[in-house]
Amino acid sequence: MSEDIITPVTVPLLLSVTDILPYDPNNLIYPASNTISNNVGQITNCVSEVTWNVDLMSLLGDLYDKYDYFNLEMLQFMTIPLTGSTTAFSKPFQNDLNSGYRNLSVYISGLQWVNSSYSQKVNSNTNYCHLCNVKDQFTSENLSQVGNWRDTEYLYTATKGYARYDLMFRKQKHVKIKIRIGAIDTDTEYTPENVFFSSSFIMHYFLIKFNIVPFK
């Protein structure tokens, strides 16, 4: 007896800060007003706001003509250790004191969302969606703790078999996918500039993995 194996049609997408700017300890993205921009994308606000220029038509290939709607499935968010500040014991977002930044809220914008961007607070759809939350693996609340914070990582991995968390969007040929990071204890989808009053507190470089799945 033989069975046909149906393989789901998915398109992987990997976005990394290092695609825009390889890490250079002598080229910190600081202060918050410092912006790095090129044909790949843009990094600003001390790496807490990053935009990638994506040719969605080329990425999706034949699927672009076959489908009008797609689901964006978040797979993984991970920081790249020892990137960001040149200070060996730096604390991103000064999260020893700003406890809300021990768990980051990650938001995404730049796609034409369909029934995916509703905000209960304003009772309407917005131009951004909540993507995930990632927790700093350094969990000590002892402010005198001695340890290399930059050896820790923010990490999110999707849990398969439990639930799918997809964001539906309408196709466009070219998009600017923007990731913005905020604290878990606020209702803002970004980090205010005053959080970065020292280069020791800027965000690590990070990468994100997605699957894009056609939808009818």
C-alpha cells in the first residue's frame, strides 16, 4: 500500500540585522538618532527598529501569481550574542533596572494586513501587528549580579502541534518589513530614545525566521 505525501507549500524568509550591517565594534549604532541605511534596509533607534527591503514577488516566485493572500508564520527570534555595545558587561535596555525589558514585545509592520492588526485599545485596525514576545535568558533580579549579560540571548521558538499563530496579508511586489521592539510593561510598540542614554544599553543584533504560506 502506498500513500501520497502532500508537502505543504511554504516559503522561508530569514531577516538578519547583519544583512544590513555586519557587526563592527567600532561602528556602534548610537545614539538613537544614528541611522544606517542602504539598499538592503535600515537600522535605527539603537537596533530596536530595523527595516528590510523585500522583493516579495521574487521571493514568492510562481506563488505570487497563483495567490492573493498569504499567512506569515513566525518561527524564531534570536539575538546574536556579543553584538551591540562594546562594553563587555552591557545590559540591553538597561534591563537590570528596566524590568519591563527583560521580556520584549516584538511588533511588525510594512505588509497589507487582513484581519490581523486589530487593536482592542483603539478599537480599530492598525498598520502593525504584535509578532511575539521574547524573554531574556538572564533572569536574576540581583542588581549586583556579576555576569556577562552579552552572553545571554533573547529567544523565541514556535511551538508546533499546539497552535498556529499566523498573520494574514495581501500580496505586494515590494515591501518594507519593519520590526520594532518595546517593553512588555507598556502599550507602545517601540522603545523611547531616552532608554538609550548610554551605548552600554543598545539592543543586540537579531535575526528572525518566518514561513510564508499561501492562503485561499
